[in-house]
Amino acid sequence: MRLPNSAHEADRWRISEIAGDFALLDVWALPVRGGPSDFDAFLEVMTSIDPTRSPSAAARALFRLRFRLGALLGWDDAAGKRPIPGGEETSLRARLPEDLRGTATAMRQPPGRFAPIYRTKDEWAAEISNETVHGILHLAWVESDDGSFRPQMAVFVNPRGMLGDLYMALIGPFRHAIVYPALMRQIRRAWDARGSAP
């Protein structure tokens, strides 16, 4: 379920310390419920999911199209090597305060082109960089009114000029209508399968 941006902004997440120049694009409540100590298990599930292998044929087709365009136009050739728009750092890891440095190095690399930035007891962030945007995937473990916990996903972007702005405008309808619904189904299935494993 998509949430208003205020659902993320209501909490003081560490990401706000290092990504103040990024725009908060979307906030989502993910289809998982757990206890206070289940964040590790949730991150294991999330870093095992590959959206490019989604059961949704439409989602797979969109990812194939994006990667073909990226190869044709060279969008991903300098991935991770270009400075963050408006800055000098190539990675948000360079902005981390001392207590967050190295906190995500032991974690499995998530599928796709995201690279982990940091991890706390209830927060995890990863970044992606290409010729269109520098983006952030932020996951948080949030307590609900009934005492259970659920994950919340926030997506941040810092577009690279007019190309980045145009790219984000073009993919917006596809992200909301196809990509995110397919991802939600993948997450729910993976979490349920973990719960039923011996």
C-alpha cells in the first residue's frame, strides 16, 4: 500500500542526515508482519528477491527494456563512478557519520545494481547510480498500533539534469501500475515461504 510521504517523515531516520539533497519520491507499507526482532529475517528476504525475475511478465518486460536502453545509450557504463548530482562524492557512504560506517559490509548484495550504504537495528539503505539518477532504497522496521512490526520502504532520487527529470516522469506510471504491485507480490510470497519452511 502506498503511503503519504509524511509516514516516512514522521520518524527521525538516519537517512535524513546524509541525503538531504535527495527528493523523497514514494513511501510504501510492505505486505509483511513480524515481531521486534524480525528485521534481520526481513532483510534476508529482501536481499534475496530479484525484481528482474518477477512472476509478472509485464514487470520483467519493463526491466528488459530498461537494461537494453541502458546498454544502447550507455546509461550504466559509469555506474557508481559519477558524482552525486550537486556534490563531489560518488557514494553516500562517503557522507556517513562514524557510527554508521561499515555497518552494511557483511550483508549480502541485493539483486540488481543497488549497493548497501548502512544498517541499524531498524533501518537499512542502499544506493544506485547511473546516467539518469542517483537513487536510494530505504527500508525501515516500524511498530504498528497493535504492537506488531511491518516494513516501510521509501524511495529517494537525485536526478541528473533534464535527462533524469524526463526519465523519472516517463517511468512514473509504470512504476506505480506494474513494478511496485509486482514487487509487493514477490515480497509477500517470499516472506510467507520463509514462514512455512521447516
